[in-house]
Amino acid sequence: MANLVEASGLVKRYREVTALDGLDLAVAEGSVLGLLGPNGAGKTTAVSILATLLEPDAGSARVAGIDVRSRPRDVRRRIGLSGQFAAVDEHLTGFENLVMVGRLYHLGRHRARARAGELLELFDLAEAGGRPVKTYSGGMRRRLDLAGALVAAPPVLFLDEPTTGLDPQGRRQLWEVIRGMVGGGTTVLLTTQYLEEADQLADRILVIDHGRAIAEGTADELKSRIGAERIEVTVTDGAALEPARAALARFAVGEQLADGRSRTLITPIAGGAPVLAAALHELAQAHIAVRDVGLRRPTLDDVFLTLTGHVSAPEENGQ
Amino acid sequence: MKALSHAVSDAAVIAWRNVIKIKRVPDVLVFVLISPIMFVLLFAFVFGNSINIPGGSYREFLIAGIFAQTVVFGATFTGAGLAEDIQKGIINRFRALPMSRSALLVGRTVSDVVYNALSLLIMALTGLVVGWGISSSVLDAVAGFALLLAFAYAFSWVMAYVGLLVPSVEVINNASFMVTMPLTFVANTFVPAENLPPVLRTFALWNPVSAVTQATRELFGNIPPGTAPPEAWPLQHPVLYTLLWAVLLVAVFAPLAVHRYRTSGRRA
Ligand SMILES: Nc1ncnc2c1ncn2[C@@H]1O[C@H](COP(=O)(O)OP(=O)(O)OP(=O)(O)O)[C@@H](O)[C@H]1O
Ligand SMILES: [Mg+2]
């Protein structure tokens, strides 16, 4: 199947910061690519380039087969963008915002109004649709912004952290909407900080850090690389970390990671609660004093720990 | 052909978006409707009797100056509106839409013509109440208002460009005063330019705001009979001089602003 989004060797520098450092990516028609990465990884920069807001310093990108640098207007006709920060007009009502976007996609007055009504309904904003956006909550703005991306029912959607700021119900609703769009043939590139979200929505996941791809695959492939669940044990005495590691080694399905500073040991396991119980028993047998223990699903941090061998560097990015 | 009709309809959508804010945003209402009334009343009553104009009344003289000053101040609004669009991030929505690349700017400057027309209407009505009048023909009066609006439109492109350069609305509101105050005070707006000290006088005589004011006074018939004709060329041909400036400002600043809008690397 053809790739509706394709980028190769994207480089973008801001003075001394290299936001993108030779990024390649591809999204097959009708599929969802989840772009996963910590703060400052370059997700927004990548989306901005693909959505024609930014020009790369090097590399090339095609969206719906069209070069983003040489024919940005033609690209814009075929994409919907919902950026990381809601881009809506505070003083217009929700309805007026969507009508304006529809008219700027050249839908025509009548179609633009009809479409605005449909989308307000779809995003649970029908009641608030007649109120100025400045009276909306953060989650409502976010939903309105997402609705704006769908106005022209574009073949390609770019969603930058679409569910950040939504409550769990709103998040689930949005997932449904996105699945519906993909079912209808839309191609989606979405960024997220949550592995679970990528897991729910994405056909393929691209993990990036420091502007470079560090892993790619389906959610299952990535998970099998990092283990499905992990036991996290914090010991009372740092000296007990090594004995704890030894005690739990036989449960590990992947590499164990010990962090001396937080006196925490992470052991990837398979088998869930019974294994946890057995592990606790093992620790008690070895007389290791445990301060805290828990069974966790893998997080983005675990992906990074495993893929890069270090905790993702905390970035101070001035947003 | 299609591109042109899109450019027009896109700009119209943006203009509509700005115009409906008059009834929604108190700041806009105050700026467009209330403060012009204040200007007319304050100047008419505070200075109205203290400055003498040979052969005429100061209020007659003053009103055209206030008109010119108000439309020049109004241009700041254009820049502030664009700076706000950037600050609030909505510019990213526009930049990712297939709209004409001049639409945001054309729409903004056009909606500000609507604002200026409303301001002028309100000021003219207030002026009539405090004793100002038009003693020329209807056609001349219409030409006077049209010239004010044309100059205001051109000047708003200057501020549109500035609005795209500055980091925030506050900056443009403060910085623009450094331009609009000298432009509107070192002119024949409130006192005859001939009365100013030499350096300021030269500036005032060539200042386009003086020409707009002079042209408006002539077109409204607000110049007392027997007044000596101005000695500087710009004020002898104020309509032509104003139009030349208007064309020049648009020719320079519209392309600059559109270029800046297109290339400013804002982020999603
Ligand atoms: N306009 C800019 N000027 C300077 N540096 C920038 C600019 N925009 C981004 N950066 C830097 O580029 C890097 C990538 O930023 P980007 O916003 O793409 O990251 P991100 O993955 O979207 O992060 P987040 O999860 O916080 O949204 C960061 O180090 C950031 O500080
Ligand atoms: Mg981001």
C-alpha cells in the first residue's frame, strides 16, 4: 500500500538545539502511526514540518504524494492539523470557529455550516456551540480544536498530543472518533507521551529521542522488547539492591534495571499477580527489607530505559 | 480566476471574523466607539477656547486633526490583532489551511477599515453636537472621509508588518506610541504647522498626517476664508500627497507583511 506520509532525513535546528537530527518516517495509507517520545524529542517539530508550518533545514517530506516544500498549498488542502496547543478563536463561538475553518477550506457557506453542526455533535459540544470559546474549559477547547482538524474530512490527519488535557471519558471518545476516521480510510499521524494511547490507536509506533528514531514497530513488537509487566521494588537499604536483584532474577523475562539513587529495582516479568506474590515471598526469604513494591504496566520511561539504557534526559524546553 | 475569487472570499471570511468582535469584545468597542467620543469632547472643551485661529474657530480647525489622529491610532489595532493571533496560536490554524496567503492580512486590514468608518461616524456626530460642521458639498465631504479611510488603510499595513515582528500584544501597544504620537502631534493636527519651531516645522510640513488633515479640512470646508495658502508643496497638494503616501506604504509594507506571515516559522 502506498505511503501517504513520507519523510526522509529531516533536520531542523534552532540555534544550538538540534530538534530533528535526520528523522525518517512513513505512514501507510489508512493506517495510524504513533510518534512517541519524551519532552523535547522533536515530535511537534516533525508534525510542524509535515503540516507545512515549518521548513526543514534538510531532508524532504511528501504528504499524499505531494512535496511539502514546493507545493505547500496543495498539501494543506489534504490535511487536517490539531496542534499541541488549541488554535481556536476565543471570541468566536464554537460553531463560528468551525464555520470559519470550513469556509477557509472552501466548503461553501451551506456545507460549512452543516459540517460545523455535525462536528459539534460528534465532539459533545452541541450545547456549548453557541457560546464564545473563552467560556470553554480546557478539554472543551481541545475537542473543538480537534473538530477543526476534521472539518474538511481530509485524507491525512496530524494530531499532536490530541488527548493531553482530556478526561478519561473524553480520551476514550476521541479514540473512538479516530478509529472511525481510520475505518473510513483516513491516514493518521499522532504524537503522544502515553504508550497506552499508542497501543490503543497506532498500527505502528515510532519512538524518537533527541530528534532521531530509536525504535519502530507494532505495539506488540515494542512490548516484547521491553516485557509486558514489571515488578518495581524499593528497598530500605541501598546495599540490599544487589541481593534483591539476585532474588528476583529467576522471574525476569528481560534485563533487570537497578537504580541506586532511588534504591529501586525494576524486573520485567510475565504472569501478573501470582508472580508478584511469589516474588514477595522470595524477598522475605532473603530477609530483604522492602519499603514499597508494585506491579506496573510498562510506561514510556520503561521503553526508554530499555531502548537507550538511560532514563530519558529531562529537557528544559521553553514552551 | 479561481485563485482570485478564493483570495477575496478568504479575506472576507477573516474580515467577518474580526468585525463580529465589535459586539463581543469590550476592548474593541471602547477603542472603536468610546475613545473617539472622548477625544472630540476633551479637545473641544479643554483646548477649544484657548487657541486662536485667525479668522476661524478652533473647534472647526480641530476636528479634522482629531479625525486624522484617530485613524492613525487605529492602525495600532491592526498590528495588535495580528500579534494576538500569533500569541494565542490561532495563526497556526490559519497557516495550515489552504487559504490564500494574503487573506489573514487583507481581511484584518479591511475589517479595520470598518472599525475606522465607525469611529469616524461617531466622531462626526459628536463633532456636530459640539458645533463643528461641514460647509462644503456632500461629494466633497464624502471624498474627505474616503481620503481618511484610504490613508488609514495604507498605514494599517505598516502596523500589520510590525505586529508580525513583535513578540506580544503589549509590545506593539507600547512601541507603536513612539511612532504614532510624533506623527500625529508634530503635524498641523492641533496647531497650525507654521507655528512650530523650525526643525519640527519642517517635519510637520512634510508629514503625511499633516497632508491628510489639510486635505480633510479643505474638503469639509473647515478653512476660514482669507486664510493664507500654505507655503509647503505637500500642503498645497494635500490630496495628491496623501494618495502618494498611501500607495507607497501599501507597495512597501504589504509585500513585507505577506512575506513575514508566510515564512515566520511558528510551531504547531
Ligand atoms: N522555536 C524554537 N526555538 C528554539 N528551540 C526550539 C524551538 N522549538 C523547539 N525547540 C527545541 O527543539 C526541541 C524539540 O522540540 P519539540 O517541541 O519538537 O519537542 P516535542 O517532542 O514536541 O516535546 P513536547 O513533548 O514537550 O511537546 C526541544 O529541545 C525544543 O527546546
Ligand atoms: Mg510537542
